[in-house]
Amino acid sequence: MTDHDWNDDSGYRDAVRRAEGATRFGWAAIAGTTGALGCALIVMAVVCAVAVVAGLYVVVSMNR
């Protein structure tokens, strides 16, 4: 027969524990990806702002 009692729910508890771990890992991956994309967006905005300022400087200095 089996080694477990008729109301033994250790398999269920193990599955819940593994599912909770997978959920935590998934949310951590989502948060990490979102953070990395946010940082990349900020860097791109700064690079574009610097390029605009540099372009304006070149245009203004050429007209003097």
C-alpha cells in the first residue's frame, strides 16, 4: 500500500511551497527587467538631451 495516511497532505504542501518559490522568482525577474528597462530609458533620455544641447551649441557657434 502507501506510506502516507489517508489525510496526509504533505504532497500538497510541497507543491504549494514550490509554487510560492516560483512565484517569488517570477516577480523578481519582472521587477529586475522593469528596473533595467527604466534605467535604459533614463540613459537614452540623457543621451538625447546631451545630443540636442551639443547640436544647438554647434549651430550657435557657427553663426557667430
